[in-house]
Amino acid sequence: MFGRYEGDISYTDDAVSVRLEKTSELPRYVRSCRGENAEKALPSGRGLIIINPVEPVNLPLPLARHLEIAFLPISLPPGAHQKLFLSFPIEIGVFLEAGRDVHVLDLFSLSETKFSLYGSPDAGLITRWHTSGLHTAPPAVSRYQEGILELTIRNSSPETVDVSRAVFDSDSMHLFYGDFVEMAGDMEVYSPMIARTRVRTLPPRAGMERCIELYTAKKIPVVQGKGFLMEFGVA
Amino acid sequence: MIPVNFSALTPAGTDAFFALIQSDENVIGTTSPAEVISFVVAVIFAYIIGVAAAFYLKRRFSHKMKKDQLDFWIKAVRVLLVIAAISVTIPAFFDASLTIIAGIVIGLVAVFALAGQKIITNFLCGIAIRYEHPFTSGDYITAGETSGTVVSITPFATIVRTTNGVSVHIPNEKVYAGDVSNFYLNVARRYDYELGIRYRDDIGQAIRIITGMLDSYQFVLKYPAPEAFVSDLADSSVKIKVRVWFPSAWAHTQDDVSLRTHILPEIKRALEAAGIAIPFPQRVVWFGNETQKNRPDDR
């Protein structure tokens, strides 16, 4: 399903169906996913249609701009670092590219949505919540439902810290797809309350395709490098 | 017929006009007619540029900024342009006599005095609201007896659109001096519900059903987790209180009433499916002539 389409689109499995219907009038984009349908007419001289995973913070409503991944607590001694593989939910974006303009045609998701509060109601933020298993090798995931996050956690604090969650800003999220959707990130723990997370701009493995990103702030290099400062705890 | 004086357009009128511009005769203090005309032309020019700038800003940013923020910047640009035009041309007026300046100042004071204290108070309160930011446009607030979404904050009033589509202008003084609840300021908001079950129903099972149902609802926050606990042993039922946290942005778009219509019916259905009933209020009355053995229990 992921890719760039100049001609027909036709993808159907048990959960989702995406196709381009050629009618006597205008071509029509038709999608059905988990009982929800979307239909749009396209201009006859339409451009390229691109389907790729996008930051999982848009559905069913754009209430959160951060992704929070919870996992089994891991105790990290001072100075230690650990590479982990986690799963994260994905949303699928369908784009219409015409010239320099890339327009979002449709967004849908096969994963369940749950929101959470990171921090306090007055100073915290709403996050898209996801629970992941803790793996030392890439886990098996459903390609159109979940992606794989390669996360390296470093404990820079002078004490052993229990880490059981990581929060990422969608502004600096970079997704890539190949056989699976993947991203690679780092988490530097400064104390049990404070850590910084970053998503790397390079693909985790060679040959992966970079996804079109919805959030324009990530085009600013300063924002990209800044990552997200978790100030309300890592466990 | 509308009488029209074309004399200004005639060659003689044009000559008189240019003669007036070129004359050394002062019209205000030491200000010449040419300086007065350049002042007027500069202000008109700044106004036209301001209109063009407003059109451009609206076209460029209307889908990226809140309406009141955009209006604020448009006003700021237009005011700055006019101030720039005035500041370029006004030095010529500095030689105006003290009497004229005093007259203008007294006139302005009189206008403010006539306009009344209320207007000044509302204006100052408007500035205070903008400075303190107790709410912004798009927030759902309750101010006094009015609840609704803030459409804009003008210098003198806050305009609120109620849920039934009525725009209410609340003077800024009332908003600033009164109690204002902003349902949108914090990112999450808690709702409390209370329901009763029969004394013979299993409390633990009821609580498990309620929390399980709430946990599966996508807009109920994972953390803080929903709570359900016995809050009262009332006359006719065991009261269970339910506390649920939602993202304010969602609860804002779906007001409190619709939240209840989603959550409470679902809880009722889930409880009834498990054989747990929500009892009606009831009172058992025993008469003195009834024997103890007729009573269904030992009470």
C-alpha cells in the first residue's frame, strides 16, 4: 500500500481497502477502514498520489502533539546505555502531489487510539498513549498498524533510574518505511524527572523510504535537533 | 438637481489651489498650507497601504492564525502605518501656538469626560484581560450567567457565542471584575458522575464493569486513570461515584451535556447487561398491627 502512484491504486485486505475508481466523470478515491469510509473526487489531470505512514497524533481528532510510549520499567545504572526496540502506533496518510504542493487527501489508522496526560492538568500535555513490549531485537508488528522504534536510552544521572516511558514530539518525528515502518531515537536521562528524547533524521537501515511529514516545524533545523524535554518523570 | 461646485476643477480653481499651497501664509501656528496638505495626503496614503496590507495578511495567514490574533496584527500594522505617516509629517505642527495645543488637549479631555467613566474602565479592563490572558478566543468560558465560546476580545467588550448560537457582548469590566471559569485553559478536565446500585448487587463487580467500560473509551484518559468508588450508603441505593478525565480540547468541543449522554447511557447498559440494576427511590412503611412474622426479613 505504501508508495507513490501515478496510475491505479487498488489495495484490499481484511481491515482496509484503498482504491481509485474510474467513473465516466471524475476519478474517485475510495477508502474503507474499520467500518469507516472516505470518498473524494479527484481532478481529471490529477498529480501523483502518495501513501505513507505519518505521525500518529492526528486521529480521531488532533488532540495531542506528542506520542507517549509506555513499557516495562527498566533500571539503568549511572552511565549505562541500553538499545531497545519498541512498537508505536502509526497512522496512514494519503497525499495528492501537484507541482510543489502536497495536499492531505485522507488520514486513517488501523490502531486503537488512547490519550493520556503527561504531567499536571495545568502544566502538562495530552499525549497519544501506546503500550509497547520491551524487546532487544525488532519485534514482529503488523505493517499497517504499528511501527518499530529503535531507542537508545542513556542514563547521564548519578543514580540508578527506572525508565518506563518515553515521550516524543511530533514536530521532530521522522518516519521511514521499507518492509516495516521504523524510526530511530535517543533518550538521555538526566534525572528520574527529566530526560530528553530525540528522533534521528537518518533512517534506521539503508534503503528505507522517508515519509512525508505533516508537521512543518521539523523543517527548521533548530527544532529538529532540540527534541523533546520530558520534565514530568520517566517512570 | 444636486448643486455641484466645479470651480475647484476649473483652471482658475486649480491656479488658486496651487497658489494656496505656495503661499507663505500660515494656517495653523507656523504651519504652511503645503505642510497641512502633505500631512493629509500622508495619512490617506498610510490608510490605503494599511487596507492593502490587511488584505494581504488575511489572504496569507487566515488559515494559520486565530481570527482575533490576526485581527490584532492587522490593526497593529494599520495603526503603525498611520503613526509612521503622522510622525513623518507632524514636526511641521510643532510650531503651533500654545493656545491651539491647549485647545486640542482640552477638547480631547472633554470628549473623554463626556464618553463616561464606564467606557474608560471597560477599555482598561480590556487591556488587563489581554495582558493577563485568563482566556483567549476559542476558549469555552462561563462569565457571570453567560457560558460559551469566546469569539473575540474587543477594547470594550468580550464577545461570547453561546451553545445555541447567540452572540453575547459582555463589557470587559464585568468580565475582569467577576468570576470567570475557563474550561479550556488546562489541558485536561475531570467530570464526576454519581449513580446508585441495589444493596444486593455486587459492588466490586459494578466497579469493575464501570472502570473497564471507561478504560475502553478512547477519549477517557489513560492517566489519570478513571476512578469508581462507593461514595455513600444512601436510603435506596449504594452510591458509586465515577471520576473521569478528558482532554479539555475534546470536552470543549463536546460540551458537558453531550459527554453525559455518551458516558452515562453506556454505564447503564453495561451494568444492566451484568444484571446490576439502578433502583428507584423507595421507602418501606410498616404498620403497627402487622406481626413480626409477616415481615419479609427480620427488620
